[in-house]
Amino acid sequence: MGKVESFTLDHTKVKAPYVRLITVEQGKKGDQISNFDLRLVQPNENAIPTGGLHTVEHLLASLLRDRIDGYIDCSPFGCRTGFHLLVWGTPSTTEVAKALKSSLEEIRDNIEWKDVPGTTIKTCGNYRDHSLFSAKEWCKKILNEGVSDDPFNRNVVE
């Protein structure tokens, strides 16, 4: 079996919420794809309920696309503590942390149900499992703790 970097990370040492660069992969033609760990809650201490996480996922798909050049995908971790973010190129963890913070602020402050994309039977594979209320509450909690651009030392971005 191939080695998965996330399974070698000591989850007891990290201090969420944070953004961490996992790896930069180089393609055969020189293209680079960066994989980031967007950890929203402390591993093994908390997990975002699926309805809230699902709604945050749908919103980040649009909000981060607007804030990060080269956005490819943002997918939730099965442990429900955060997301993988894939982007073309090599933005800094600070740039990504600022984009994440701005997106979470948008969810907390401005998003209404009508703004959440992909919430119908035709546009979502589990359309019943959404909660904007939960998404907003978790965004408040995460933002109150501050988003760090360092997984081991709290360096909260402005």
C-alpha cells in the first residue's frame, strides 16, 4: 500500500484551526499542484456534524474558487475535522489561510439559504443532509479561535 502523508502526521501535536501545506506534486510537464490541509477543528476532540460540514463544503467550493487562483477542489476529510484543498501552483499557507478566513466570514455573516449551491435532489447526492445553521455556528467557533497559517504554533492571520 502507498504511504499516505496524513496518516503519518501526529494529530496530537497540531493546533487547529490551521492551514498546512501537505505536499506539492510536480506533473510530467512541470505543472505543480499543492495539497493543503484546512483543519477547522482539533482532531480527536471535535468533529463537525455532517449537515454543517456538507453545507460548508458546498459554500467553500464557490467561495474559495473566487479567492484562490488555480483552485481545483476542496474535499472534506472523513473524520469531519476539515478539508483537503488542491490548487494549481504554490500559494503560501498565509494566502490560503486568509482566503479560508474570508470565506468563513462570508458564511458566518452574509450567506442565506438561497445562496447555498447544490441543495436540490437534482444537484446534490445527499441533498437532505445540509444545515446552514450548523455551518454558521461552526464558522463562528472557528473564527473566534482564529485561523493559523502554522499547524504547530498559533500564528493567526489577520
